[in-house]
Amino acid sequence: MRHYVGGGFDGSGVPFPLVDPVRGTTAGEAPAASRELVDRAVDAARAALSGPWASWSPAERARLLHRIADGIEARFEEFVDAECADTGKPRELASTVDIPRAVANFRSYADLLVGRAERSWNTPTPDGRGALNYTVHKPLGVVAVISPWNLPLLLLTWKVAPALATGNTVVAKPSELTPGTACLLAEVMAGAELPPGVFNLVHGGGGDAAGQWLTEHPGVDAVAFTGESRTGSTIMRAVAGRLAPVSFELGGKNAGLVFADADLERAVEGTLRSAFTHSGQVCLCTERVYVERPVFDAFAEALAAGARELTGYGPMVSAAHRDKVLGYLGKAAADGRILAGGGVPRFGDDRDGGFWVEPTVLTGLPEDHPAVREEIFGPVVHLAPFDTEEEALALANAGPYGLAATVWTGDVSRAHRVAPALDVGIAWVNTWNLRDLRTPFGGVKASGIGREGGDHSLDFFSEPMNVCVKL
Ligand code: NAD
Ligand code: 6OD
């Protein structure tokens, strides 16, 4: 595990331990960047802005993004191994979602860049000769990309790819819990013929460490961050003095709405996926489901049975996160009912030292209960009944978050009525987490600031400038 600064690898810094979430054993270590190294990374990124990188055409940058994607594909299994070692996630998930999506992130921004149209306007003037207005997109400068532990490579590359596509230079800081695939990405970058300093990587923690030092650094022109809403507030304060732009993808407490006219089998299967994928450690996971009363009992019974039958799921990422999730389950057991799970699975082997929590279905809690209102980010879903469409919408839209929601219905008019009325950035109907990388992605309220995806990312990572030429 090494930093990558100014085109060179660097192993300096106090080592911190990496823990295998499956067994709870120490699995290695990574170096924490010193403040001096963070300064060097930002300086390298700033210097690269005025080097040969500045004259790379969009087509050259697009070819670079494809080379990076090729480099990840060439070492696909190593990336899968590293993602599984850090997160404990099942191999099936890393090899069908995380690593392919990282490849797709680079390829899709390469394609978007080449096809990007610039707008121009013919402007009438009193002398009849007119003026030509057109837009030039410039990079923002040095961008800090700070990412979380749940989908480490997917979420890092989701921001690094468009940042490079638009001509910025990057200093990336992955979560201190999951630095492995970022290290491999730096090796791919080193082989991808990009000028030194265009991509830099530093490791370490958030507060009073590399993360904070980056966001406070006067040489950082913008911060693209994914993580907890509270951390987003802290970063906003850090950049406020210099008015640096931010793009934030933050927490969620996503609702599912199941109407009585839905295909119940499909709704149960979809909710099992939306609640328990990566053991609930995906920001888009459903943590509360409102079910129309006539089908509530049947849905609850089928979902609980499905949850009990789940196998092949992974652990929580850390002991601290496992304890946080179990804390919610303790409160829920006291105040409501547990229909499935609620505890720690026992394997009778070395996995018993890991950070496991059973897929859990809760019911009977009031809406202001911490387990219903706060983001748990684990394999826990709460079920409650509703009687009318208005009530369902009010329940889904309550609370501080507004990231995603899922609607299960067989009535196409209801689908088009309910989905746009949800106070979220993304609403799925009769599916979950079906992604088209050209669409806007982000949250409202405490779930984020700004939109990424497709042109939205290209717009965030560039500064549009108007040129007006009198003819
Ligand atoms: P986190 O906020 O604790 O950490 C995220 C990153 O920020 C890490 O790299 C961390 O080191 C860094 N960080 C922490 N404090 C910092 C500070 N003061 N200054 C600068 N950097 C700092 O989040 P996490 O626990 O790693 O991830 C889980 C959270 O992320 C959940 O809330 C989840 O909902 C959210 N998330 C949101 C999305 C989305 O797209 N909306 C996607 C994934 C995760
Ligand atoms: O699919 C994406 O583009 C994305 N940003 C997913 C985020 C998932 C959160 O854990």
C-alpha cells in the first residue's frame, strides 16, 4: 500500500492496520500521509495543470480514459481480490458490480466527452451585424476526490473519471478502511502514460488527517465527496472560506412503497435485493418499506422468510460499524418486533471473529424511532402499513434524507403520479438500482448537493466561460 504523488510511489507515513472484516484479523497495513505529503500531492497536481496536460485535446483525454479502463480489465482478478479483502464483500458482487462499474465509469465518460456538443448563439445587435456567443469549458483546477468504504473503487472512479475527462488534476483519498483498489488504480495510472501529477493518491483518515488537510488546502479548487452527511457539513465548513465548489453524495434512509396492486412476488424479490445487497451497505439500499394494508401480512411473511433463507452475504466493514448496527437492533428489539434475523450468525469457524449481522426484518416501531429515522447502513429493514396513496407519500417523504426510493405497483398511472412526487433524487418503479450512467445521480435534503452522472458530472467538473465576438 503506497501513496502516488507526482508520478512516483511513496510508502512514507505512520502505518495504520487493515482488518479483514470476514474474520476480524489484521490483514496488513497502509501508511497515513503526513501533512507534508498532502502538500506535495496538491503541489504536484497544481504544477501538472500548467504542464503538457493542459494541451491534451478531449480526444486524447478520452483515449487515456479507455487506456485506464483497459488497465483495470487487464488486472481484473487482482482488483476483485483487493476489493473483497478490504470490504469482506462476496466475490460475486465485486466481480459483477464493483470492478465492471469502475471500467464502465472510465469508458462512459470517454464516450460522453467525445460526443459533447458546445453551444453557440447568434446574437442580434443594433447595427445588424450581430455577435457570436459561444461557451468554452475549462477545468476547475485541482480536485480532491474523497470516497467511502462501501463501494471503494466504484465510487472513487465515478468522480476521478469525469474529473480527468474535463482536464482537471486530481488528488484522491480513499477510505482508510479500504485503500487496496485505489493502490491498484494508481499502478494502472502509472502505466497509462498520463503526465506526472495529473493523478495523485494519498492514504489516511478523515478528521485531523489527510482528508481534512486536503479539504482545507488553499491549493484545492474543488471537493468531490461521497460519505456521511455529517462529514459533508464538516467539509463545507472547511471550503467555505475560499468558496470552493463541492459535489456531495451523502447518506440516505431510503423508502420502498408497496401498493396492493403490485406483483407481490416481484416486490418481495426486489425488496430483498434492495435491502440486503452488500448487507445493506449501499447508500441506495431500502431501510424502510411501507406496504398497503391489505397485503401487509403476506408481504411481511414472504420478506421475512426470504431474509431467513439468504446465504452468501458478507459482513459489516468494521467492528465499530457492526456495533453501531447491533445498537439499533437492540433498541428495535425493545420497542418493536423482529420478524427475521436480529442477531449475529454463528459459523463454527474463523468467521466467528468477523463483523457479521444477520439480514433483519423489523416491524412495529413508531416513525420517530431511531431505527426508522436514522441511517443504519446495515442489513436492516423496517416494515409499516399504510392505507392511502397520500399517506404513503407523506411517510416516504418524511425525515431528513432524500436520496432514493422504490415504488412497487401494477398501475401505470399510479407509477407516474407517485414517483415524481417523491422527495428524492432517484425513484425506481418496479426495480431497484438499475443505473444508466448518463442520468442525473444525487440526493436532495441531507442526501447531497449537486448532481453527477453524464453531462451533470462534466458540468460540475468544468467551468463554463462565455466568449462574445462582435461581428
Ligand atoms: P465517512 O463520511 O465517514 O467517510 C467518507 C470519507 O471521508 C472517508 O475517506 C473518510 O476518511 C473521509 N473523511 C472523514 N472525515 C473527514 C473530514 N473531516 N474531512 C475530510 N474527509 C473526511 O463515510 P463512510 O462511513 O466512509 O461511508 C458511509 C456513508 O457514506 C454512509 O452515510 C452512506 O450513506 C454514504 N454514502 C453515500 C453515497 C451516495 O451516493 N449518496 C454513496 C456511498 C456512501
Ligand atoms: O451508481 C452510482 O453511480 C453511485 N454513485 C452509487 C452509489 C452508491 C452508494 O453506496
